[in-house]
Amino acid sequence: MSLLHPYFIIAIIYMLFFSIQEVFGNKVEKKWFWFLAIYLVILAGLRDNVGPDYGSYKMIYIYSGSKEYINIFLKALHLEGSENVDLEWLYALINKVLLNVFNAPYYVLTLVIAIFAIFFKVEYTDDNTFYPFTFTLFMFIPNFFIGESGQIRQNLGTFIAYFALRFIKERKVLLYLFWMFIASGIHNVCYLFIPMYWLVRFPMNKMMILILIISSIFASPFEVYRIFGDFLTNLSSESMLVEGFNGYMDESAQRLNGGFGIPEGMMIILTFFLFVFDDKMMEKYPYYEYHKVYAVLGICMYFIFRNNPIFSSRMAGAFIGFSYIIIPNAMYVVSANTKKLIYTFIIALFLFNFIVFASFKNIIGGRFTIELYKNFLLP
């Protein structure tokens, strides 16, 4: 078992301090959340050869510089140019401008992407929970290391999609579609979020949720997603990064062949919260019904795509990452004693993830240990 670098431990202690205050005391001013965001931008954005996909994204940086602007813009319009651009148009454009116009070293790209990603993360979190520090702590391991410090394209794209939920709430369809256009320009998987503008208003009671989840579990062995052919493959494909991603996530053959693992455990936990607190959340928590639709879709997609580790992590994970916000939000609608139980469970689950993350050698694989982590700014 390896330990995280003290830089990450500092972030954890900071989040825990304000988490206790926001849950059991008074609301914490947003400025303290921004201080955390700045620190996390430095940790993720200025990392030096840290993250399992660092080298792969560096290759993409160089690759993007070889493409012509006209072909990148044609890619945005889904038109063919004189050369193929095997990359989402906006991410390719950001890479090309930084490399060809500013001749920027690669760490400038990781810094820019981290700034955008964490900005949208802060705004989305502040919009959708009264417990931003608790939710961020809860999701810190492994999401910060897989997302902001790993799969930076999908991480940024999905947080833009999460941020755009505010325009669903305001029923501003053009603004929502604009941000979906931007998000899908970073990662193709964000196309899946476009129908959410209409789907979030679909009424779901407990019976409907149960039927959908059980049907997805039974459909899992049949790999029904194959009927879509190359469409889903194109949404989740990222060939230069698959090796790094698979080396980072410990996928066991037993789990993929029907066994039970941590992802299945998390699906059970999320389903438990959906059923036990559904009535109170519908009554007391603003826009919970929207969050519920994301959660149910995420759970169903996970089981449908379960036999494909890339689909189940990239595509289902995009929705599930959003839906976990239901767990800390449940504290808002329950009694004081139940709130303490939920909070204790959240901290226990965080500690469990901490231990598992270290035990699977992901800390070493990603170079996040005291010996391996390096930063261009921090000593």
C-alpha cells in the first residue's frame, strides 16, 4: 500500500474541515471553495509527467499542431476536409493554438484544461448541492486522479455538460444546445447528454425505476448495445489512451464475467438512496427529479454496458458521476440523527476508496506518491 503525496493530503484535510462545518454548522462562503479550486488547478494543471495518460495526451498535443485550421473548423460542422482530424474539433483547436501560436510547452495545455474543468466543476457543484465540500471530498478518490489528472478530455467535456444543467432548469434550450456543442467539441461522449433537456422532465416513480434497473440487469449478458454498431464505439473511442486507461483501472476478469466488484457495490448504494429517500427528496430538494433521471439512466447504462469496460466506464460513468450528488444531498431532507448516519457513511466510503486506490497500486501507476509526484510550481 502506498500513500498519496502530502499535497493531496492537505487538500483532503481542507475539504474535511469545511465539510464538517457546512453539514453541522453554517453555510460556508463560496470563496473558500474557490481557494480549494485554485489549489486543485495547481495540483492537476502543473503536474510533471503525472497521470497514466500523460504521455498519450502529450502525443495528441503534437498531433493537433499538424492539422490545418480549416479542417478543424470543418470537423466542427461535421464536414470532411482535405485531411482527417481524428480528434474532437474544440480540443484540437485549443491544442493547435497553444502549440502553433504561443509555442507553449505541454504543461500550459494541462493548466488551461484544468482551469476550465475545475471552473465548471465548481459552478456545477455550487448549483446542485448545499454541501459542495462534502460532495467534492466524497468524489475526490478516484475521480480527481482519473479525471482532472487523467482523462482530461472526457473530464472537461462532462463537467461542461453538468454545468449546462442550469439551462435545463431555466428552460433555455438554445443556451443548453450551445453548451452541448462546446462539450461535444471536447469529447464525443457528451452527445449523449443532448436529450437530457427533454428526458429530465419524464416522471419516474419507484416502480418505474425498479422496472428499468431490473430490465437492464437482465439485458446485461446479451450485450444489446451491439445493435448500435460503430456509433457507440465512435462516441467512446480514444485509441491512443485506452492502454493507459486500462492500466490505471483494475478491471478483473471475474467481475466482467458476472462477478461482483466495487462498481456493482456503488450501483447498489446509489439505488438504495434513490429508493429510501425518494419521497422526501421529491418534496424538499430543488430539482431532485432531474438528478434522479440522470442517476437511473447511469445505473441502467452501467449494467447494459457492463461487459465492455470502456463503455461502462466512459459512457455510463459520465451519467453516474453526476448522479452521486444524490448521496450527500439526502442529508438536506432527513432528521439530525439520520444526517449524522449518512455523513458517517460518506466519510467511511471515502476512507474505503482511499485504501482501495492505494491497494490497487493506482497511486504508483499514476505517479501520485511522495516519491513520484512532481509539479512545475510546487517544490
